[in-house]
Amino acid sequence: MSEKESWSRKLPQGYQDILKSIDDFFQQTHERLVDHPLFSQTIPIRVSNQRSQVLIEAELPGVDRKQISLDVYNQGIHIKVCEQEELLIQEDKTRTEERQQSIRIRERFIPLGFHLSQSNVIAHYKNGLLSIRIPITHQRIDIQ
């Protein structure tokens, strides 16, 4: 018996029940949060400002091009990866099939400090690396 268990056993049963319900609450909460989308793995990116363009590189190893969607907003880029997995289990003895399907969605929004036009954005995907090139089209104004 550990020190914690011996200490809690000295308490009246009502207190022991309360402590057990608190432990159960945190254990169940932890189990639910492990797979929650809020805590899922993000998409690693690198953003670099070059002379006349911004280069965004997103690392997406093992992802098929069809699983990626790219949206251009007024001042940012939204990358979304939707990975579907289907598992088919067949039992020969009972002649039953079980299908399990899971969908995992990862998203990343990259805010930029200038207005974007979808027609100017160029994206390429090769060997797990998504490269997005955005030309910087701004004009300098002389102050007199």
C-alpha cells in the first residue's frame, strides 16, 4: 500500500468517495483531450521574406496532394489537410466484416501583412513539401 493510499484510507468513506470522483474526473478528461482536435499536431511551416515575394513552406510528409486544400483570404493563407483512413476487418470463421473509418483534419492559417490576390499565389507540392509563393506587390510613396 502506498503512502497516498494509506493516508486516504484514514479518511471517512464520504471523503474517500469525493477524492475518487475527482481522480476519475481528471482521468476521463485527460483521455478525451488526447484525441481532441484542439490538441492535434499542427502543420510545421517556414515563412521567409525574399526580395519580391514571400515563400511559405509546409512540411506534409506522407500526405497525398488530393488531401490538401489551400484557401486564399484577404490577408492570409489557410492550409487544410484531410487524412482519411479506412480499416476493413474480415472474420472468416463467422463470415463477418467490420469497417472502421477515421478522419484526421489538420489546419494552419498564416496571416500576412498585405492584401492577397488568388491569381498571384503559386503553389507546388513535391516530396512532402508544399511551397507557396506570393508576390509582394506594394508601391513606395514618396513623402514631400
